[in-house]
Amino acid sequence: MMITTLGQRAKQVSCAINTASTYQKNQALAFVADRLVEQSSRIMAANRQDLDAARQNGIAEPMIDRL
């Protein structure tokens, strides 16, 4: 995705969030939390790959800690 498109989408979402009720925001947060839990093993596997690649490419441990 191009950075300009990402910026435009972020602005649109910002407007929607600003007009959403507390209930709607809480529902959205709960939805995202559920998806994160559902995808946690996939997320962790991708993170392990990133960590392995960083080490193989000689990235310093303090930088790897941020991954």
C-alpha cells in the first residue's frame, strides 16, 4: 500500500473515530482484541522469523529487543 493511500485512510478512520460513541469504540476495541487473540500464534511465528532474520543480518541486540 502506498504511503499516501495509507495516510488518506488514516484520516478517514480518524473522522469516524471522532464521531463514534463510547459504546461503538469499545465494540471496535473488543473486536480487535478478539482478532489478536485468534491470530496470536501466527503473529508470534512471524515475529520469530523477524528476530531470526535480524540476527542473521547482524542487527545489534538492543535493536532486536525492539522487535
